[in-house]
Amino acid sequence: MDTAAVTTELQDAAENASRRVRDRSAMRKACEEMDRIRNDVKRRLGSIEVAVDLVREARDE
């Protein structure tokens, strides 16, 4: 997906959110894409526990 297409999609999503429009099809598509990306990252890098390290750092400050 090119930058212009991503920008347009993001603008549309922001406008819908500001008008409280819930596009079920777009929501489903976004969930599927997030799942695909998450699984790809997990496959390539394994389990990443960033939040645990951030909480520990914040607690120690």
C-alpha cells in the first residue's frame, strides 16, 4: 500500500471516529490486519515482553 493510500485511509478512519460512525467492515478489516502483523512479528522475533521492562523501569525511577 502506498503512502497516499495509507494517508487517505487514515483520514477516513479519523473522520468516521470523530463523527462516531462505526463501519463494521472497516473494523473487521483493521482487526484482521493487526492480527496478521502481530503474528508476523511474533513469527520473526518471538515473544516480546516490552511492557514488563517498561513497568520495571518506571517503578525503579
